[in-house]
Amino acid sequence: MRKKLHIAASGELMLIRKEIFERVLPLPACVVEDSYILFKTLELGYQANFCTSAYVTTERTHNAKEEAAYKNRTTLGIYQALDHTKPSIVIRVFYVILPLLAPMLCLAGKDGQSWTKGINRALKDRLMKRNPSKF
């Protein structure tokens, strides 16, 4: 899905043409600057491609509580990046309906339940105008 619809960056290595990067700068205070760069690049009418032939396996969290906090921070950060950019309507609609779709993630077990909690917290924090940079 992420190949066809660039809904977020995930910390991948980014190769950016100098002229595009200069148009993206300066970066606003943003928790997920990689997604901001992706959304801004798309807003400016450029393409983005993910390299799938090389990848790194990482371990972000060790338990359900940490996973929920991680998903909260990243989702809230993406909402923040969306405040600074205007990517396609499809991307914006995805994040509007994400909290409605999140309960279906519970079917994926503990990780899915943690993701649902984190996404719901991100929506609550966004509505309360809580700044994601405080995480």
C-alpha cells in the first residue's frame, strides 16, 4: 500500500535532489520531519519513491505500552506535518478517517491494540492542541 499511496515516511534513507531540498527548507519544528519532507515534496508536485531493495530491521519498542506511546507520538507528529503541508486529498482524508478505522487494528493482536490506543491518544492530543514536540 505504501508504494502506491505515500501516507508516511518511516525513517528510510532519503535521497533528495538539491533543488527540491532547498524548496522544502527550512524545516518547521516537527516531530516527524521525514514525513514532513515527503508531504512537502508531494505538495510541490515532485515524485517520491521508496527503495524496497535495501532495508534495515530495527526494534523500536519492547512492550505494548511503549508501542502505544510510539504510535501516539508518530501519529500526532504526522498530524503536525499535515498542518505544515498540503499533500493530496487522499492522504489528508486517510488521516481524517484513521481514528475511525483504528479499531479494526485490534484484530492484529497486541500490536494492533497498542496501535489503536496510540492513534486514539493522538486524536485526543490533537483535539486538545497538545504539542507533539513535548514527547
